Amino acid sequence: MVKQTYQFSTASVDYYFNGSMEQLSAIADTNSTVLITDENVFAAHTAKFNGWKTIVMKAGEAHKIQSTVDDVIRQLIELGADRKSTVVGVGGGVVTDMVGYIAAVYMRGIACGFIPTTILAMVDASIGGKNGIDVGVYKNMVGIIRQPSFLLYDVSLLESLPLKEWENGFAEVIKHAAIKDAAMFDELEQHSIAYYQDNKEALQQLIERNCLIKTKVVQEDEFEKADRKLLNLGHTLGHAIENKYELMHGHAVTIGMVAAAKISEEINNFSSAEKQRLTKLIEQYGLTSSFAFDKAEAFETLKKDKKKAQDVMQYVVLNKIGEAKVMNIPLVQLKELIENL
Amino acid sequence: MVKQTYQFSTASVDYYFNGSMEQLSAIADTNSTVLITDENVFAAHTAKFNGWKTIVMKAGEAHKIQSTVDDVIRQLIELGADRKSTVVGVGGGVVTDMVGYIAAVYMRGIACGFIPTTILAMVDASIGGKNGIDVGVYKNMVGIIRQPSFLLYDVSLLESLPLKEWENGFAEVIKHAAIKDAAMFDELEQHSIAYYQDNKEALQQLIERNCLIKTKVVQEDEFEKADRKLLNLGHTLGHAIENKYELMHGHAVTIGMVAAAKISEEINNFSSAEKQRLTKLIEQYGLTSSFAFDKAEAFETLKKDKKKAQDVMQYVVLNKIGEAKVMNIPLVQLKELIENL
């Protein structure tokens, strides 16, 4: 287990790479800690929760809502959790998003840590302190930005992860490459999910590299005034269709990334050849590059996105592979761009 | 209208004293601002909401719960409120507590201001950034500490305030005097609620003095590691009985203050004569000094208080009038002290 500490504006976060969940007791006190997980993770790794107070939530994005938060809070009260308690979210992005939010508001904020159990949560959801829940079709409409105390990485937890969840996580890896790391994009083009599943060392390195890309972006712009917005590549449109069509997050994001690449070609001189490379890489990792959706309806949902300010949407576009920027696109223009996708 | 700006750790707050609600448009943009109030305040001051987008909540502590928050959030989405929007809570402590919380979590935090309409909200609830909602019998179990952008004081709003709400607010004024300001305690002993109702200048000064007492305590200890805890005088026991017996907050607090005075006499050499002065002042302002409650049950609720850490309660006791401190009282001892009240 290798500890690295990163400083954010209001807190420092300890990252434990190459760790194992068995080492949690070295980080968190068993008496005052409550683990929070979902049914699937608990079923796959029951023995690892032995000796810990544990709350098990229903699994899936459909339960990433306030009523689940209410249930967990009632259970924390019953367990006697107080201001000195720590909660640890063990699971994918839905779990870490919810546990981060619960920790932020329970008794006006208690300590929390995450043990991500999916690629998506490892390289993206658990990093950066964004948490939240959905309201109707609006993703992450309610939440806070607040850093966890620690992140514990145990890649052995990925052994039970279905292939579709590997694909789901690689959407964010490809996104990181597209906005920040052309060399990683090249590396990804040479490999496949099977390669990373078979090469634990390569996987560890890929995860750490992605953690650091995201961490660096967040450190420089924790409250999303500037560069952090780039992490939203593919997410504005992705979020607008994800819940409606019950898409996995990664697929919604890659559909959104290809759309963003087309829009970038249209209004930002992004080259057609690089758009092809991005589309091909997305397909190479089992992800969706095109999908028929109701464009008028998606635009109506998208207008409610958090990144809208009055009549303009802050939309992430690509300059080239490895470099992106935010453009303020008037809603009237964006409507047309989406209709013409 | 006199503007004073106070700096807190992560934000500065503008206080507009001697203001009027009509001047709100000089502070907040009518297009991007949503006022949130309750049925009672809206009925009493309907004309003042003309020209503003307004959300009206049900009135009263019983509605200071998550389902009300959920309703307001749905209405904010319908109104198209975005990250650049401001919400302004117009009302008593229930309204400002809830609006502060909603603003903190809506789209991961939007700007908010308060126009307090009760003595309690003016001198206490609207200041310091604590917000929250109740969970069952547990008061403010869920919430955040986050400063508003501004506070606008309009004492003409108090003209519609029933006498019982004046009394309710003076509980916190007496508390401020008891923990921090012996001279103000003397002044209060010489007057009555009727005096402050008839002397607008004396009222303005009293409100400003109390705002500054609370502001100074919070500035020095925003996240309640030390001195801010003193503001909890009377609140630990008060909260444990308030919802159960449907007491007004002020009465719950004064019952709690007299209990704290007795405990202080028992374990902190607080004088019997000063205990009598405090009891007399509480009664002089129409508040409750003694009340028969189920002590065993109250202790069980109190054990779930946020100020408990493992087997010890951080309890505020008086040294003398105008000076208080926090004592760590083991739960076993506290149980006995409460049984013997």
C-alpha cells in the first residue's frame, strides 16, 4: 500500500494505491466507522465486511435519490453515528456519490472515505469531492463539493466486475485521454480491455495515471470555475439522455463525446480524422458511438443542466486529441447543432 | 440602509442594517432571484413579494423536513433556477434554516440571502451559516455550515409578529447576555418586551448588538471547534424536548438554560443568586423557566445529540452571568444530573 497525499483548497486527501480492503483497519477505527455499500458489492465481497458496522443500500442509479439518503440517515442515527464517526463508501460511483453527500450533510458533516469497486469509481467518481443525487431525470441536481478524507484502491475488488462495467469505466479513461493526454490515447489505441484485465501491473498504472489526471485538474480548479469544466466532455448531452433511456453512464458519455466531436468539427475546426480516431477507440472498448434519441426532448432536458447560465450553455469542445476547451454556445445555436447531429 | 461586511473563513457576508425589503432590488437581480417564504409571512406581507418569483412553503417547524426541501427543489427546477441564480429566504428561523440548506445543495450550491422576519431569525438563526432540517425528533440532524451572501434587516417586518414570537426571540437575546454580555443582561433586567416594541431605536440597537455578538463568536470559530459551542447554552436539553412536546424553540431553550444553570450550580460553582437572576429574567420576558417532562425519555433523545462524542456530552455551563464554558460530562453523570433537575 502506497500513500500519497494531495492538497485541495479546504482539505487534504490521502490516496492509498496498491492497497487492499483488509488494510482499512489501519486507516479507520472499527468502532467509530460505518461502511456503506450496495447489495451487489456486499453479495460479491461479504467476508470483507466482517467486523465492520455496515449499511447496505439498494443497488443502481435508480436508487441514487433522496429517499435512499433518508433511509441511510435513519440507519446512521440508529447505529449511534456521531460527529466523530467516519463513513466509508464501498462501491461504484452511485455509492461514492451518495456516501459523499450523506457524509457532507449528516450532523452538518462527518468524515468519509471511499473504497471504489469499479473502474469508473476508481478513475473518476471517487475523486474530486463532487457528490450528489438525481432529481427525476436530472442527474446530480442536488449535492455538494466536499473532499473525502481518504481513497483506498484495491484492484482485487475488480475481479468480480462484469465486462460491461469495465467498458463503462473506460469511457472516462478515454475522456481523460481526449481532453488531457494524447500519449495515453495512443497507448489505449494499442490495447483493449482484455489486455488490462490480464496485466495487473498495466492496469494499476493506468488507474493511477487517470487518478492523477483528474486530481490535478480538480486541484487547480476545485469549484469548477475554469479547467475542471473540461471533465464534462460528453456529459452535458450524456446526462440529458442517460436516465431517460436507462443507459449506462459510460455509454451515455461516449455518445455525448462523439456528439461533442461533431460539434467541435462544426464550430471549432476539430479535424474529421481525429473525430474518426475517437469514434474508433470508443468502439474498440465496447462503448457506444451512436444512438438514436429524441433530439428535441434531449435538448429540453439539457437546458436544465447545471452548466447552463441564462441563455448560454458552457459546452466542452475538442481542439485536438489531448486538448479541449469550454465554449459558451447560445441555446438557440446549440439546439440547431443537436438537431443536426 | 447601512452596509457592514464581515469576513468568514470561506466567504464574506454583507449585513444591511436599518434596511427595508423594498431595497432588495438594489442587492439582488429580480430576473435571477427566487424568494422563498412561508404561508404566514406571505399572507402578512403579500405586496412586498410583487415582481419577484416566489416559492411559498408550508409554515412551521413540523415542515422543516426533507419532503419540504424536495418540494422546493422541484419548484426551483420548474422556475429554471440555475447556478447563477440567487435564492432569498424571507421568514423566521425555519425558513432561513431550510433556504440556507437548499441553496447549499441545489446544483452543488447557489448564492443565497436572508431577510429575517422574526426576532429569533434576526439575532440568531440567520447568522453564522448553520442550516438544516429535522429528522424525526432530532433537530437539525441534517444540514451544512455555509454562509449566506447577505442579510437584510427590516424591523418593520416585525410589526405583524405575534407577542409569542417576540418572546421566542428574546430567549436567544437572554442567552447571548448570559454567555457573553453581562452589561446587556443588566439592560434587559431594566426593560421588557413592551419597551422594545415601543422604542424602535432601542430595538434596532438591541438587534444589532446581538447580531454582532453572534457574528464575532462565529467568525472566531466557524466550524464549532471551540467558542461557538457556547451558543448551545440551553439547546442540548432544549432540543431533546422541543419537538416531543411541541414547544416553541425559545421556551425549549429557556427551560434548557435553567436546567444548565442548575447543573452549573452543581458542578461548576455557579452561584444560586445568579441562577435566580437568570430564572427571573426569563420569566420577565414571558418565557418558561420550568416544565415537567419525562426525564428518562429526554435523556435518551439527548444522547443522540450532535454534540455527543462517544460516551461524553459537550455541555455548556455558566461560570457567571456573562461567561460560560463547555464541560465534557460523561453520559452516566449527565443522566443523573438530569434526573435530579
